[in-house]
Amino acid sequence: MTARRAAAAACLAATLAALLLPGRWYLLSLLPFAAGAWLVMRLDRRAALVLVLLGAVLLPLTAAARPPDSSDDVYRYIWDGRVQLAGVDPYRYPPAAPQVAGLRDDTLWPAGGHWCVAGGCTLINRPAVPTIYPPVAEGLFAAVAALAPPAARERPLQLVMAAFAAAVGALLWRARAALGRDPRRAVLWAWCPMVALEAGNNAHVDVVAVGLAAAAIWLLARGRAVAGGVAWGLAIATKLTPALLAPALLRRRGPAVCLSAAAAVGVVYLPHVLAVGPAVLGYLPGYLHEEGYADGSRFALLGAVFPPWLTAPAAAATLAAAAVLTARRADPDRPWRAAAAMVAATLLVAAPAYPWYALLLVMLVAYGAPAEWLAVAFAAYLAQFAPDMGLATSTAQRIGYGAALAVVVAGLTVRRRAVRAGTSPIAESVRP
């Protein structure tokens, strides 16, 4: 056991070191992560707890040690926070609007910014359109802006999101233990390089939505419909992706869960609706059109099978079928399994090139969903870095998500055969 603890600690150190590699080489951190997670889940619980919490804190902090590498979303977060401190609703004006020109400074509007408009160049992406982020996220941006000095730029938000990532790891350990399941599985979140990179380095607010969704799952699995519904509603009002959990979470006391979630969403949206009306939707409709989801051109895997005019209907039919199957098969005592299937199906259909969308799936796997779903989460990196490899984005999407689908099918086949033989090697351990 001592040798196994030493090996696990060495894997953690290797993962930390890999995160600091230049360029895209930090993706090599996936290798020691896989080995280390396997070792941690075979340690005694006390040793595993120390290593899980250590990784949950150190990995995102290590990733936060350098500027954002593969996303500039954090600069929009900073701008939205400053706008609110100035008394302006974040949905009212885009950053390039002359009405907010007085809020610009050299920190977010340097001469060498990548996004240039009539008013100058900026680090803020899509400066000519309003924000897309829901109200809970906007509230967090304002809170960080109120506490952080302007010259600190992205670092305060990186540290805040790193703290949220660590808190989710601790919550997963506590929730699984309270639900009578092996808490060591929390290592799949706490040590996951994707979590460290997208929360600690790129400071994506998705980690906050995932944390609220994780709390909602714990509460609902314990039968606390109203509290769980409120937590789920707040998760949706942070980032819309937790809405995908609906078919799994509404299995038990669905009306109470739905009403409490809707009430939470309504409460946080109401002030903005009163201030700006329909503009509260922000850039969401434009974003869906820009990404090619409105006309079906972005559904990479379906596009390899169906003609362009049929991909959008095929995507809608596939996701509707997945939602129905999820609702029928969801176990209210462990909703994470069905929820992971729904989220993974959506990722396979939508094939996003943004890895942070998959943080929700990583959390569900750490809760207890089949580990092969992680292949779907990691597939987005191939699409994101397609230009670095000389690939078209659509080609990289088909390769990455196609390979992930093959891994999922193979894993589920092996799992089913093991269950039929009565020798499943990957069953969850459950206390009597």
C-alpha cells in the first residue's frame, strides 16, 4: 500500500509538471492523470482523501499560474463586471457601444488587442455584440470586479474559478460518501487536467454552474426536491448547459423540482427583464447562428451521414429520442448515470470545439457514470486545436468525436458482457 501511495503521488506530481509544459504539450497531463486516478481508487480512503483534495487544490492553481492559453472569455467577464459596477445593466450595451466608451482602459483595450472595432482594439471577444452570460454568472463577475484591483486583469477570476473547481472536488467526495458510494471516484474530477485548464487557466464560469448542478444532484438523490430544484435552477442561470439534466432530474417529484427551478431562474432574471426587456437574451440567438447550429452545418458526425438540409432535423430527432430514453431509464437514487448519457449524446450530436462545455460530463462521471464517457469530454480538444495540426475544424470534429463514440461503444459492450457474466470489474462499491 505504501508503494501504491508513492506511485499515486508521483502521478500527481507528473500531472502538475505536465500542466506547465509550453504550447499544447500540457495535454500530456492526461496520461499521468489516468494512471494516478486508477491508483487512487485502490488506496485506503484516508490516503485517497488527502491525495484527492491535494490535487483538487494544486492542479487548478498550477494552471492559473500563467495567462489564459486557449480562450479569451475571461476578458468579457471582467468587462461585464466593470459595467455593472458603473450602474449599467450588462445586457444593455455591447462593449463597442459609445454609451460605455468611458469605461474603457488600456487593460482591456490595448492597442494590440485581437478584436478591433470602430472604437479601438480590445481583448474582449465579439465586442460589437452584447453579453451572452446568464444572471448568476453576471453577479459573480460583478462581485469579483468589486473586490479585485483593475490592474490584476484575469488573475482574480482565475483564482476564483480554481477555488470553485477545488470545492466541487470536495463536494463530490462528501456527496458520494453521504449517498453510500465510494468517494474515491471524486478523483476523476479533482485530478482531471481539463478541469484545471478550463477552470484555473481559462477561468470559465462553467465550473460554477457545474458545482451548483453537483449540489442539485446530491440534494435530489436524497429526496430534497425544493432545495435541489433551486440549486438546479441557479446552475441553469449560471450557464445553460445544466438544463440538459432535466430528463434525469425530473424523474422523482418532477413538478416540485421544475417549479422550484423555474422560480430560482425567474428571481435572478427578473431585475434584468425589468431593466432591458427582451434584450436579456443577449447574444444567445446570434451565437447559435454563428456556430452553425441554426442551419445544421455544425453537426459534424451527423453531417457525415445526412445531407446538409437534413442534419438539423436529424439532430433534433436524435436528442429528442435521447431525452425520452433518459427520462424512462433514469434512476432517481443515482441520476448521474442517465444524466451523463444525455449530456454525452448532446456533445456527440453538437460536436462543440470548446472543451469547457464538457465539464458537466466530467462531473457526472466523477459522480458514478461510466468512465468511458470521458472520451467524449476530451474529444473537443482535437477540434479546438485543429488549425495547429493542419486540419479543418469539421474534419477534426469527426475524427475526435467519432473516436470517442467508438470508445463509448466498446466500453459499454465490455461492461454489458461483464455484467452478464457476473464479473463486472468496474461496478461501483456500495455500502450496505
